[in-house]
Amino acid sequence: MSKNKRKQYSAEFKAKVALAAIRDEASRFGVHPTMINNWKRALLEGASEVFDKGQKSRKQMEVQVDELYRQIGQLKVERDFLAKGLDS
């Protein structure tokens, strides 16, 4: 028994078809209109993330750097405390 396999499309192909749909040229790809509309909607909803991606990465890095500096400060305090204990 063979299963009815669904056709898999790459992200690049989906983007290409979605962009064509915005220009009303997607029918030439032979993809069901419902899929085209779904991809077009996903493209339009997610388009702003393309431009925010750098900002999110930068903010995530800043949070990570702040956390690392906090850990370094804590380790310095602990090291100094232990060093004073050994000097006594």
C-alpha cells in the first residue's frame, strides 16, 4: 500500500510563489490557489521580521553580555572573599 504523499515545497519556492502572488502572477506555478494565498499571507505577515531580525539579535546579545558581566562580577567577589580567607 502506498501512502498518498503530499508534495513538499522548499522555503525558497514558497517565497517565490508568494511574491508572484502579490504581483498576481502566481497561477503559472501550478500550485493550488489556497496554498498560494496561505503563503502570500505568511509572507506579508512575516515581512517585518526580516527587518527586525538584526535588532532582535542585537538585543539578545546585549542581554547575554549583561548576564555575563553580572556573572563575572559575582565570581570576582567570591574570589576576593576566598583570597582574604587564605591570607588570614
